[in-house]
Amino acid sequence: METIISCIITGVFSVLVVVIPILINNKRVINESLKCSLRNDILSIYESCKKDKRISMYQLQAIEYSYEQYKALKGNSFVDDIMNIVKMYEVID
């Protein structure tokens, strides 16, 4: 009986040793993908508003939300300057 339990514990431990690094790597890949997508959203809104220096309320809310999520994922400061610029734009309805 002890041998069966020992084999089961060893098997479970072996699976965890293989699965946990895969899950950790997948989380990193997903986080990096999300940051890339959020950064792209921020840049897209910025580019569409930069010529007229005007931003709609919807765009402002969207860019602020994307920025918050980007920073929560420990995104770098690349978009900080962009956000500071966008905050000076005229907000239109």
C-alpha cells in the first residue's frame, strides 16, 4: 500500500515539475501579448487625434483605461509621455 501511495505522490510531483514552468511561461507570454495590444490601442488613439489635438470623450475613456491596464501589467514608461500629451488635447463630445 505504501508503495502505491509513494508511486502516486512521485507521479503527481513529476507532473507538477513539468506543468508549473509551462504555466509560468504561458502567463508571461499572455502578459506580454496584452501589453503589446494595450500599447497598440494607446498609440492608435493617439495617432488618430494628434493632428487636430482633439479627442472625443469615448476615446479619452478608452485610452485612459488602456493606460491603466498597461501600467498594472508593469508596462514601461513609453506611453507616459503620450498620455501627458493626450491629456492636453481638447475633449469633444
